[in-house]
Amino acid sequence: MGGKGGLHAEIQSVYLIYIRVLVNPPLIGSTTITLIDQNDQIPTFDIRSIVLSVVENESGNRIIAQIQAFDRDVDYPNNYVQYRLNGNLSDSEVNGNFFVASNGTIWTNATFDRESNKTLYRLFITAYDGAPAWDAKNNQPNTQDFQFDIQVIDVNDVPPVFINSSSITISINETTINGTGILNLTITDTDFDTILDFGILSGNLKNVFSFNLLSDNIADSSRTQYIAIGQLYVVGPLSYEITPNYTLVLFAFDTQNLATITVTINLLPQNTRAPYFNLMPGFTSYQYEVNEGTAISRLDGPVIRATDPDIPATSMVYNIVTNNNQLNLNSLYLNQANNETTIGISLPGLSRDLPFGYSTYNFSIRATDEGGLGVSSYAPISIKVVDINNNAPIPTNSPWILNESEINPSTTVIFTDYDDPAQNNTIPFRVEILSPSGFTLSGPTLNYDGRYQLTYNGILNRTITKNLTVTFNASDNKGYSAITTIPIIVGDILNTYPISDGFKTINILYVNGYMNSLRNVPLGSVYVNDLDDWFRTSRTYSIRDVSNGQLFSASQGFLSTPEALYPGSYTIHVDVTKPIASSTALSTIDLSVTGVDSEFVREAATIRIQGEYPETLIDPSLGNRLNTLRNALASFLLVTADSITILAIRPVYQYRSLYYPPLPFNEAKKQALTDVIFYVSSLKRNDIENTLNMNLPLFLPRYDIIANASGPNPCTNYICPTNTICRSTRAIQPLPYAIDANQTSFVGINIVDSADCVNSTYSTNFTNTQFGCITYTFNNSTYCPCTSLQTYAPLGPYCQVLGRTFNENGGGYAVYDGRTFSNRAPTRFSFDFAVRSPITDGLILLYGRNTTPINDFFWTAIEIYQSRLRFHFRDTILDATNTVLNASTWYHVEYQYVDSTILVSINDCQYVTTVNDTLNTYDLSNVQLYLGGIPVIGSLISGLYPSLTQVNTFSGCIRNVLSNGYYLDMNSPLLSANSNAGQCPCSLTNSCLSSVIGRTSDIIIPWYTWLIIALVLLLLSTIIALGLLTCIRMRQQQKALAGLYPDDTRDNIIDYKETAGEEDHSTYNLGVLKKPVYALTDEEIIANGGRAGMHNIGYTDTIINRRPALGDYIDEKLTEQQITSYANDTQLHYRYEGEGSIASDLSSIESIHYQDEHDFRFLYSWGPKFSRLADLYASGIDDDDNIDNA
């Protein structure tokens, strides 16, 4: 019997085995096997370590723990476990402080002090069994170690200590706001596990202070003592007048011990309380009464007095304030003395009458303590204005129209008196006509409502006069009168006058890239001569043809095109029909289109003209005043008139109330103002406007033009709301501005010079300005010479470098301080950019925080995404889907904040979006402007804005970054890479030839123009080729005819190609004889003999340009030989001996032999150049014949 191994007494120590012997009969027996235990199991702990604690300051023998290990061996002493201290693994300080009994009990008799002794002890206890291990070579038992970490528990036996001192005195402002910390105190405690409570024991009146834990070092495991900082802070309102000082007792308590400190707080008096006004009992405002238009040094009524409740009281300053911007209080002033004031009124006094007068003026007086620097309060003021009769009745219902062709036409004229009717200062009126005599006035109605009927006695004809004036003298009920003149328009009536052809020029100018702005907009009216000039829409219009295939329409009599217009010239013919007259005419329109760079607009100057409307400036029938103005500008600026480009002509809005007396047409024209905006390439805007300003008085005597102003500033006398400033901003509106007259139209750039009230926090400190900056008094504009920076031109008025180019390989960026830029409403922001080919997605601009959280600031970004612009306004995304970007093209981007609405324009396309612009912070210290991209290496900025697609791939140029009316200085970045400041390279926009060919680079030639040119060249080439082939064919036919008789053997026929004849054939020039006035045909030459008897007839018969068939030719020759007596050799074809002459050289003369050798009449057939020779030699023959006949 044998075992297979794997027997363990710990599992089963006795085995009973039954044995069966297979014999017949079988035998059955059993045996018992008992296993002898071996010491093969080690003592085992349930856990291998534990943390215990002992309390400091205790003494005597103390059991602190007992452990037990289990040995799975079966027999004793294999399973007998004992315990001992392992001195090798335990801390050295364990010996003498801790003891271990053989039964696993751990005890100590040491007294521990945490503040002076070790606070943590580590000891190891070894459990071992009672016999040598089964495989031991040195009779060692089985063992296992157990780890004890024993920490000394601190006893709170040391009180906390304020290390500052026992008492402290501080002073704070009584205006200290809640939550402000005013004092930090440091407290220490050597007890390790101290937990302190802080508070105020006494002196905290009305609980306005609190003392709490600010920080401690409890998380520092290496600390040797506990250190805490407590903070005393304000939690309630303070008042110097109520409690000027506080004595507080602060405490720190560690559950056993209490520490205190006394803190004295003295309040510093501050200006915390607003002044109050001493109104009379029962009144809520100061009330006064004054006569209209009266000056008074002191209004009768109560004195305005305010009291300062602060201690000590301070001096008062009073001001007049109102929220009604239309309330004219310029004549009011204050008389301030002894902390009180009265109100005075200077001339012209207060107005009661419309449009700017009020019956009661309500406003406020502001009282501010501390001499105007402290706290303010307001008191309402009410001034009642008593009306005086200072207005006469005036006509108020313009316009007035009298139709032509009517007998005694009439119109209603309503007179109004703006005085107070309650005081009988108005009706009834008395009105009479002073001039002209052809009018009568009837009325008023019974209710005296001021209505009169004005009648013209006769019939008016608009072809004679189109407007009239009528002068009235009108007085009110109390006799106050005034003389007024009203304009009368002679109204047109549709008649059957025929129309006739008309001619018109239309000049169009736009900014490159804005060609779509000209689509479907009126470019000018279609002009034909028609006496009915009010009824353009009654005619029908049809485009007959356009010179270059552009599509135009003439709806309602105005020319427009649905297609983009490109620079060039167009001739348009329009058929116009007047159905009522059954008359038709042709209107011819010469239209020219010119494109200019957007820089022209930025550098354009402005001249303001008085006494002209835009229409009168361009109308050639009025003397072409615009050309006169151009010549005047050229003479003062010392340039040629052709170098001046007129960009825009616009009327200047002038407010004129409906309550003002009407103006006649000539007076209204005298007061009209028109701005002409123009560009001169060789001069700067400030130099132009300054030169013209100095020469304004010379325009009238030299050119009969009234120049009102040069470079007018729209911010002059413009008032902006609080926290905003006025900045003049020039913008390009998408739609053009058209000026239309009968014979010409001018469609210019819609340039707007606006007075923008922008965020006043914007910084205007430019570091690159140089000496010599000038602020012109005439328009309050500043310009600096910037001599050393001209290589970076173009420059802004404060020497700002306006352009920055980013490398074509990407990786470029420029970072600017955010305080030099503002996007807070109300704000207008714009810039130009051009991108290289190929266009890739990339960031153009980012304005936002460089740290988290980014959404606390209203950040903005503009990027290129799929060849379009994408705008980010914090969480709002606007995709400019209608504007597909093209490489090497300038784009002008502009957006303006109007409350929560943002208006965006890209060249001539407009977009709008609304945003939530609520901000948590307005701090600009960590806000930056990134152009062209943002830093990638070593920067976390790109990670802050994950919504941006690409941040470092822009390749192109950015220029003219304009914010709040100021240009960004591109030469002053905080950080930049792979970019250069200065003028954008011309290669970027393929305009490098502009300096050679002038402004032709501004002209964009459309593709179909090149196609037309190619087709025309192809057609011309075909015509020339056909002409050459025809000439060659004719010469070949001539040579064939000359060789009809190659086999003729007659001796008297000479081959003239042998050039037989003269002695020196090569030097003789017969070319002068080869230019006959007319060409002779073969028939004339062959019929020579028939004309022999005619003397100098000149051969004026009709020339037959044909060539006979060969058979007819032979028959004709045979017939002529039968009737003539000439020799055969006279039948020569001289036409083929030269071009345009019968004879090619003089040798051919000898080949002609008549029977009579002296008959030279044949010379007449050689043409007019031989007439004189024929007269000399042939005249004698006739004489001989005459003699013979005689």
C-alpha cells in the first residue's frame, strides 16, 4: 500500500481503510492510518497592523493592547504560540517604554508628554510557535510579525495665545462696507490637536462686527504647533454720528482654555449722508412764475437751501440738471452764496411758444456737499411762464400747389398763431395780400380757425413758370403783425404734349468690392423732352439695346440693373412712349462706372457749399457748377482738376421746425448746405482741409461759390449721454447715394460722417505721437507730422501705423492691450482685411480675456470658416453666408452695438443679430486683442476658446482697425510673431502696377469683357485672312490672263518681262506713272482703234468691271481684226504690265506700231497722266488730216 502525497494532518489526521480480497469466497478487512503532525504552519494574524493611542501625562503600569495569532498545526507544541518584541524592526525609543508579554499583552509604565517627547511610536511584535519548523535548518520556529503604530494623544493642557499684543487700537472709515476685513490676528496653541472657536465677548453694539477663523495650519502634518489667523470684519452699518468708536473684547477658545484681546475701533467721519432741502411745509417743489422772454436777476420766491447732516457739515454747490434734452435752459443761471442759491434768467428769457417753448419748465436743482465733490441730492423746480403777445399768424400748411390749365385755381392757406389763446392773443386774424396783384384771399371761416382760400385770377402755364411767391401781412387779435412770403408750386397736369429724343449722362462711382450694391437700385431717371415733367410714370419704357450686353431695365422711368456693374462705359438706348399723346422718343444714356479703393474714402476731404443743392451742382443746364467747384479746389490746392476724384455729394440736414415761417424757394436755396467729399492722391486729408479753410473767403469772389466750411466735424456742439464721449466716425453704407437731374445723374459712395457717442472708458494714449501735433481750431481735429514713421505709411492722425501683414506660411499673430480697444455698447468697430490664396480657415480677430472664466467678459471673435466669415459674440455665432470671400480682395468689416442688437456689414452685405451682453466684470486688465491668430506654443489661450476652429493659419493683411473713433496702432503690440507692421504689400492684391499706370489697378475688368475682346480679335483675323486670300487669287487670275498666248510665234509680239527697251532699265522708276485716276478695262484697250479718230475725249464712259470668257474674247479679237487696219501687235494687254497703268515701263511704248508710225493718238488711252504727251504728239495728226481734207 502506498500514498500519492498531499496529506495534511491539519485537514484529516486519521484515515480508516477497508480492504477487499477478490477470492471465492471474498475476504474483507480494515486498517487505520494516523498522520503524525509536522510544524509546517506559521502563526497567522487576522490583520498585519493596527494604530493604537496612548494619552499623554498618564503614569503607572497600563495595558494598552493584546494580540493573538492562530497556528493551524494539530499537535502541541507545534500549535503553541508565544509573543516577543522585535527590537530589530521597532523604533529605538520603544525599548524602555513598551513591553510585550508572552501571551501577547502590550503594556507600558512610561509617562508621555506630546509637547516634549515623541508623538508616534512604531513597534513590531513577533508571534512564534513552540517547535522547530519542519524545514528548519537551525531549529528556528515558524514566526510572523505584527506592526503597531502607537500615537500619543494630546491633552489640552496649554491655552491659546494672541501673539500680537493684549490690546490694539485701529481706525476705519464709517463708510466701510459689509464684508470688509479690518483686522487680522494670529493665534498659536502648542496643543497639537487644538480646535479653536473665535468670537467677540463684549462691546459689539448692534452686532456690526464679527470675528472668525480665516485660515490655519491644521492640514500641515509636519507642524510643531497649531497656528491660526482670525479676522475681524464689518457685518453691519456704521455711523460716526451714532457710535463714533467701539471697544471689542475678542476671544479664542480651545474647549478648555480661553484667550482674549481688546481691540478699540475708532470710526473716521465720512460724507455718508446726502444733503436735504428745506422746503416750505406743504410743498414738494420750489415754484416760481415769470413772464415770457423776460430777463430777471432773481426770481421772486423762496431761496433754495440744502443742509448737510454730516458732522462736520461741508459747503454746498448747486447745479441745474434735467433729463429733458429738448428743454432749453441756457438762459437760466444760479446765484450761489452762503450755502444757498437763487435762480436768475438772462436774455432772451424763457420761451413759451412752440416749437421749443413750454408753458411750465420742470427741472431740478442738485445740491452737492464737500464743495461739489461729495454726495448729492435733488429738489424739483417748477417755473410757470406767462405768455406775452409776441407772435403773429403765419402760414403753416405747406406745400401750396396751384394747378396749371385751370381757370382761377385756388389752394387753402392755414394761418396759425402760437401765442396763448386763453389770453386772447390769437384769433380773429386779419390777413391781406401785399403782392402780387393777381391773387385774391377769401375767408376765414365763421369759427375763425385760420383757414383762408388763396385764388389766382387767371390760368397758369407751367411751361412759363413753375413756381410763384405770395406775400402776406397777417396780424392777430391784438394787432401783432408780421409779413411772410410763401412759395407756390404750379402743379403739372397731364397733357398731350409730344415728347422728343433726350440725352443723359450717368456717372457711377463705387468702392471696389461693392459692385453688388448697384444691383436693383435706381441709377437715374430716363430723360426725354416732355413738357409734362411730373408724369414720368405715365410713360412706358423699353430698353432697345446696350453697347456691351449688360442687362438693364427702366421700370417707372428709372434705370436699374439686376446684374453687378463693373468699371467701364455703357451706352443705353431706351424707347419711351407717351400713350396719351401717341408720341415716341428715344432716350440715349451714356453711363460710366468707376471703382476706387476704400482707402480713397478714409483719406477723402470734405468741403461744405452753401447756396447749392446736390442737384444744382451736377445739372449742366445750370452751368455745371460741379466742374466750377473742381477747378476752384484745384487752384487752391495747386493740383490739376483731373487729379480730384469726387466720391460723394450729399445734402446736409438742417433742422427747421414746422412752426417756423415758410421760406420762399430762393431763400431756401440760399440756406441749403451740400457736402462734397473728394480725394486727391498727392495730398493728405488734413493738409487739404486746412488749406481750404484758409481760403474759404476766396471761393465767392473768384468762383461765385460760397464755401461754408472745410472738414466739418459732426461732434461740434453735439451732446452725448453720461459715460460716453463723441467721436467722429466715417463709415461706408452698403447702398449708393444717387443725385438725379434731368440731363445727368451722379451715383456716388454713401459716405456717412456721424457723431458717435461711444464708451468713454476707451484709452486714447498713443505712445508713438511725435512733436509738432496740431489741433485745428476750425474742426477740433488733431494731426501729427509723423516724419520718422513715413516708411510705415499710411498712418493715422496720431501716427498710428494702420497696417499689419501676416506671413503666408501661417503662424502669425499680434497681441495688443485690451485697454486700447473697446467693444462695449454703444460702440462702432471696423477694419479691412485681404487674404492670400488659397483661402484657409483661420482666426482674424479675438478680443477677450486671457484667463478663465472667459464668459465673464463679452468676448468677440471673427474667423474665416469655409471661405466665409464667422462672428462670435460670446455664445452667439453669426455666419455671413451671403458673402463668399475671394483671395486678393479687400473686405471692409464693420459692426455696431445698439443695446443688445449688433448690426454687421461686410462690404455691401448686411447682417443683424441679437445677443445677451450681461457682464459680470468690466475689468480690462486681463483682456487682450489678438489679430491674425493667437500664440500656440507655451500658451493656454487657444484652449480657453474651444469653439474657434483654427487659431493660427491666417495669411494676409489687416488694416484700419477702428474702434470708438480711434485707429489701433499696429506698431505697438505687446507680443507678435511672423507679422510685420506697415503698408500692406501690393502683391497681396495684385496691384503692384498701380504706381505706373495710375489708378487702373482699381478697375476690375469682368471675364466677359475679355471674351468679347477675344471674339473681336478672332473676327478681325478672319477678315484679314479672307482679304489676303482674295488678293492672292486675283493676282493669280491676272497672271493666268497674261499667259493666254504662250505659243504665239509672231515676231512683232514682245515679251515685256524681258524688260527690253531703255538702256538702263534698272535705274528708271516708272512708279510715279502707275497711279491712274481710274482703271481701264480690257475692252477699252482692245477697242483702242475705234477711238482713234476722237481727239482728247477723256474716256468718261462707264467702266465695266468684268472679265470675258475665253471663247468670247477670241471671237471679239477676230472681229476687230476684220474692221481695223492696225497691225496685230497693237492688240496688247498693257493692263498686265503694271498696277494701275497700262504700261509697266517705257520699253512698252516702242512695242506699239500703227500703220502710221506718227499717229500718237493712242496715248490718250494711257490715262490722264499721258494727256500732255498726247497733246504734243497727236495734235499734229489732226492738222494733217484737216489739210488733206481741205
